[in-house]
Amino acid sequence: MVGLLLGGVLVLVVGGCACVVWAERGGPRWTRRVATVMLAASKLVRRSEKNRRRSLNRSTSDSD
């Protein structure tokens, strides 16, 4: 069951990446929408990862 879920997520990610490439090359309007959503989601993931690293660094330096 977990493998099926991970496979579905992988298909969505690969499809989103393909839409980003296709939209860059002048694809249809729906690919530009999907590409915008994928790029916004990647920004959110990067920002949350950066914030997580910052909070981890603060907690380790506070314990010294």
C-alpha cells in the first residue's frame, strides 16, 4: 500500500517536471499552470527545509 502511494507521488512529480520543461518551450496554457504550481510547491519545500535547518542549528547551539 505504501509502495503504491509512493509510486503515485513519483508519477506526479515526474509529470510536473515534464510540464515545467514543456511550458518553458511554449506548451499549452494548462502546462504553464501546472508548471506554476510545481515551482511554487518547490519554493515552499525549500523554504521549509531552510527554516528547519535554522531551527536545528539554534537548538544545538543552545544546548552547549
